Amino acid sequence: MPELERYELTEGPAYHFATDRRDFLKLAGGGLAIFLALSHTGEAQESGRRGFRGNELPQNIGAWLHIDPNGKITAYTGKVEVGQNARTSLTQAVAEELQVKPEAVQLVMGDTDLTPYDMGTFGSRTTPTMAPQLHKAGAAAREMLIDAAAAKWNVDRGQVSVENGQVRDQNGHSISFGELAGAMQASKTISADVHTTPPSDWKVAGHDLEKVNARDMVTGSHRYTSDLRRPGMLYAKIVRPSAFNAKLVSVDTKAAEQMPGVTVVHEGDYIGVAAEDSAKAANAASAISAEWKADPQPSEKELFTYLKTHPAEAHRGTGSDGDASDSAAKAGDVKVEATYTVAYIAHTPLEPRAAVAEWNSGKLTVWTGTQRPFGVRDELAEAFGMPKDRIRVIVPDTGSGYGGKHTGECAIEAARLAKAAGKPVKLVWTREEELTWAYFRPAGVIDVRSAATKDGIITAWEFHNYNSGPSAMKSYYHIPGEKAEFHETQTPLRQGSYRGLAATANHFARESHMDELAHAVGMEPLAFRLKNTTDPRLRRAYEKAAERFDWGRAKGGSGRGFGIAGGFEKGGYTACCAEVTVANGKIRVERVVQSFDCGAVVNPLHLRNQVEGSVVMGLGGALIETIHFENGRILNARLSRYPVPRFSNLPKIESVLIDDKSIPSAGAGETPIVGIAPAVANAVFNATGQRVRSMPMKL
């Protein structure tokens, strides 16, 4: 029996992982583990170490599901848990098809040695892609169990059913999953026509289920990367440059190197130290004298001019659609032009970046909080010039990501020090490091020109986004003359994915402008939107939110106002109504009603959490969050200087879930964030007559 890799958790239990998927199955005692090559045999995978072409997923049941002789059910996915409750919803998918209680299913997530290859946990793809895959794997396993029992009892399979870990027939026979699994070692793939349970018949999925491990999380016994301990582990600290893009001119590490038990690594512009505790590591880093040099860089005050005047060297394609020609514009009686801006903001995850790295017999194992375990493995392979199959990345449940944990810089930093020290090394970024050296949501400038007839028909729409991104740039309204372009620009700060990508910025500009155009033609904002809407799901989202909010009952003015906005993104539709009060130049959001349609609802309780969490996060970007920077330096890299919403800032939030079981489930992590900012901006205009066209909003 091969030895297990083991890591210990602070004040917690030991967890064991096999060094290889085949070893894992042997240690589990055999059972229902079925492997078969993919259609592209060169891309076949067993342990998750190999990728697959395009969007193909392995169709061998054993890649996704294992039942051991004791009846233990283990499912595998390369997706990770970053607080979005994917562990719970995916567990529901497996439990639904095997017709067992959710607690009977253990989910192994984000382990590059054990789980199938996965591009990453982003883009709201877990529910529409991974959940159906696990439904299929569970259904295929269920049918195999039924076939095996029917053969054993020599009865028609139509007389056989599964329930609570047992297979039964109409003659009173009963046998456990484990007893059947131990006898089944035949190769089997997931049939293309495997019958999965329709949403209308869901008994586990489609219903409230509390978060898996919820009690451990609220009591503090659940462990994250920053809690991990390895025997002989050292703690790391990195010496950071004085500014972005700075180059190291000189460095003196002698004082740190003379400290007992301290390892210093200096490679190019990288300087790191490791010691037996975090205090000694910090002292050693402080003892290093480094001189840096950086060229002058753009500052915050010139940001939006800079973005419009510094195109990227290689201009990428645009998202043009339709014709916003002069003739289309002339067909309109009213014309409106406006510019909207969005600032850089930070992800501010509860858990900053963290990694534990260990080298053992030429193999590197890294535990880290990331949304892309296989992507981080690739980065490590490139950084150390080693094959991917000598690297294992394990992702413990992670304290949020919001699109901000796609990259593996923390893992690489920890691995460099671990290699030099010959011992495991843990690196946890400080809050200041997280707010400085992580990437930001892109800032942007959006120019919009439009025209409409007097009776409220939009005839022309021209939309130009500079830098923030093309996501959700094309309008979801019926506009015959439309032109939408994304202009890639140079950027003063490092930028990358953020919850909803650029959909938040583009919805803010579009829905704010829709309000301006409605006002210009003298139409009520909701009526104007519905008049230009042909999509029945968008119309339904507006109607549901307006009904719950009692839209139109009260009139705005004198510091109290009401705003509405809607949107579509990643298969989901949303509409948001907001009530605000404005006094002494300060905006306070009093009430929010948001509808959300993502098809068949998988877990109403957690979907409501996603919707309301999106509203809270969206309020931060709308009202108070912004990164201040000057000449390559972040000026507010502390939570005391970078405010995020507090409980005292929150309005009453009501969510209206539209559960349409005739439509496949879409993801819910991103789309609900897009409506709140424009709804608030439009409410501010309703309250004061003053337009706000920037995020965060300024009066």
C-alpha cells in the first residue's frame, strides 16, 4: 500500500490524499470505478493530469464518481469552493440522481491529481456546465446499479429502483450500493442519452439545503489555506518593490542572512525570506536594504484622459452590431450624448492570497486558494521548468475570490522559498499586499450616443467602451441601429477579472443612458424600457421586480427618489428597483427589490444569498469603493482607507426568484450584480434632478 500524503491543520483533524488517483482507488478498496478512453485517445485522462480538447469533458464515469464497498460515494470536480456554495449545489446534483441524502456524498474539489481537468471556477459556469455533468455521472451510475441488481436477481430492470443507498425490487429484494459496487469493474462511459431527473421532479436539487460544512464554518473549525501546517514548516515574507514596474538597482541581504534559521532568496527582482515563525520572517525582510528605480507613471487624476488617448499597441476586435449611421440617428426626434466612467476597485476577499508549498523527491505540492488550480499548476511548471505531472495543486475551500484569484503569484513565491530552504513554506499576503499587488477591476470610460422618436422608439445607439471590457456590451433592447465597440487601451494599473467582468460597467452606462433617453422623450422609465423590449424573460423580470416594489406608487423629489434598471448576462435576467434618500450630498440606499431569472433554481436559499450578496458588493462599487494611486503607488491599501459596505450601510433587500423549470439552470454568481448601480444612479436623478455618471457616484 503506497503511503499517503498528509497535511495537518491547526487544531483540526488530519486529512489524507493519495499520491495518485489509481492509488486513491486502491486505498478506497476498489468499488465502482470505471475508466474508458475518450474519443480522442491521446487526450484521455484518468487522474486529471491531462487536459482535453476544446470544451470536452471526460465521459468515463470513474473520472467523476466512485462508490466504495462500504457504500461511500465520492464525486470529483475541478471546480473550487470560494464561498459561492458550489460544494453544496454540486453535492445536490449527485444526491439527486443517486436518490441518496446529500450527507452521503463527499465532494473532492480542485485537486489536480484527483479531479478532471477544469479551466477554472469563473464565468458563472459551474451551474450550467458542471452540475449537468455530475447529474449525468450520477444518473449513469444509478442505471448501472439497477442493471447489476436486475441481473443478480434475474428480474426485469423495470421492477428495480434505488432509494437511500439501496437498490430494491418489487419482490422485496434489497442490496446496498456498496455490495453491488464491489462486484462491478467493467468499463463504462456515460451514455449521451442518459436520463437525468427533470427539474420538475427534483427532490434534493431545487430545494433549500444548508451549506455543506456550515456548522464548521460558523464555529471556526473549518480550515483554509492560511490555517495549514506541515511538519517543519517555515513562514515567508516578500520584499516588495517601491512602486509598480520598479527594477531592483541594488540589494544588501547580509544582515538577514546572518540571522539564525533564516533563508534568503534573491532571484532577479524577487527577494524573499523564510523563517520558523512569521515575526522572524518579518524582521529578516526589514533587515534587507533594497534600492528600486521606476519611471514616472500615470496617476489617478489623469486616468480617464489617459485611457482615451493611449490605445493598446495591438487593437483587438470590437463588438459591433447593427448600424448607428447618421440616417438612423436622424430618424430620431430626440438625441442624447453622455460619458460614463468607472474607477479601479479591489476584490477585497476576506482571505488574502495564501499558499503552502512543499518539495518532496522532485515533486512539488502546493496548497493554495485559487479559482484556477490547473492554471496555477501551469504557471508553476513554467516558473520552475518542470513537467506538469510533477506538480500537484490542491485548493482547500477558499475565503472568496470574486474573480481576483485566477493567478498563481503567491504559489510561485512560496515554492521558490520552499525549494531554497528544503522545507515546506507558508506565505500569506497581508491586507496591504492584497490591496496593492493583486490585480484590480478595470477602470473605464464609456461614451454613448442615442436617438429616439417622440413616441419612445429607439432608432440609434452608439456605444464605445474604453478599457473596462466588452462583456454585456451589446444591448438587450430591440434597437435596429446599434453600434457597440470595445477599445483596448494601455492601463496604469494591473487589471483582471472581477465579478461580472465589464458587465457591471456596461450595464451602468446603458441603463443610466436609457433613463436619460426616457427623460428626454418624456416617458416613464419602466414604460420606456418595456416599449423597447422584445425579450419575454427580460419583460418578466421587470414586471416581477416592479410588482414587488410597487413601482410608480410614490413620486420622487425633495431628496427622495426611485430608480429602475435591468439586465441580461450569462443566461440570467435581472431587474432592480431602488429607493434612495439624498441629504447634504450623501446618498443612502433605503430599499432594493431585485428579481432574478436563471432558469430552474437549484437551491433557493443559496440563490437568494447570491442575489443579496451581489447587491451588497455592487453597492460598494457604486457608492464608495475606488483605488487611489499616484505614480505607481497605491495610496489607500488598508481597509481603514478603502471602505467596503458595512452593515450600517445596507438597505432593506428583497429578492424575487423566478423559478422557470422549463429553462436549464444558469449561473448566479455574477449577473445579479449588474443592476444595482444604475438603479441607484437613476434614483438619485429622481430625487435631486442631478445626473451621476461615475462609479463611485459623486454629487
